[in-house]
Amino acid sequence: GSIDVKVENCNLYLDIYEDLVILGEVKNDSKVNKTNIEITINFYDKGGEKIISAAIPAHINYLRGGSRLPFYYYLTEREKYIDISKIKIGVNYKDCYERFEGNPIVKKESYYYEEDYLIIESRVINIGEGKIRNLKLFCTFYNDKNQVVFIKQCYLSREEMIADQEQKFNLKVLLDEYLPVFTHYRFEVFFEDEIKTPD
């Protein structure tokens, strides 16, 4: 990480298919938007030699100041697991000084249990002054050590919202034996301002 952007709350485990799963978050600690985000993961053996290198492009265009971008990576090259001694995760980005006119937020949600499901109900409101598009909403789940254990993208009926508009959404999580244990969660909203055409 750097002063502006940090990689936090990382977790590592084998899933039910015996793939190595790496999860974490990129946090923008600055007041400047970040763009062109790419997460890099390098695996080293006990001698310090790099044996695997991977890059994860972010599926968002901007990371606002104070926001967190969850990420995950599946390493399926099982024959190399035994050689891994150290993992380094980094992030590349560019500063973006554009001022957004839109500002979507997630209002306080309610949740309940229905059979084997946790159901979270909430709403997104655009409290900004401009129209937004390419709206994406992610829910990150954490364990009691604040490590990321899984990530779910929430379904939204509209990917565009005008100023003061809101839309409801719900997230359904199956509580089965394959789900990692979690204690809390948080939502993050990502978007772009509507492109203005010149007069």
C-alpha cells in the first residue's frame, strides 16, 4: 500500500474445491478519487523467488475517498501450493480530480432470517445533484478478526438514478455448510456520473 491507498483485511483459505482463495479490500484513505485500479498478487517460495504472479483488474472505474473496494482471487494451480511461502498484494492506480455531482448512499438496512437464508433489505438513495450511471453495489462480509470472508454483488433494478431518486433492494444469503463464518458486513456503492454532452 501507499499513504493514499492501502490493502487491508486480507484472508486466505482453501475452499470446498481445494482452491486457494485470497480476499481483501483496497481502501482509499485520501480525499482524491482513484481510477485505473489494478490489484497485483505475487507468490514467493521460501528462497524468495517469485513463482506465480497475477493481476486483478477492478470492475469499477472510480474509488472515492474513504471508500473500500473488495477483491478476491482463486489460485487453482494446486501443484504449486506446497512451494508458497510468502504472498505480497499491491495496488496500482491513478489520481482522478474529477468532482462527482452524484452521490449514492445506502440507508440503514433491516434484516431477518427465513428458513436457511439471511435476507437483508435496504435502499440506495442518490443524495447528490446529478444523475449517476453504471451503479454497482457490493456487500462484504467479515469474520471476528475483521478479515474478508466472502463478497456478494447485490442486484439493483436500475443502474441509473437521477438526483434524489431511491431504489429498494434485498440481498439473500444462503446459510449452509459451505458459507464461511461471518460476524458483520458492510455495503459499498460504486458509480459514474452521467456523461454530459456539450450544448
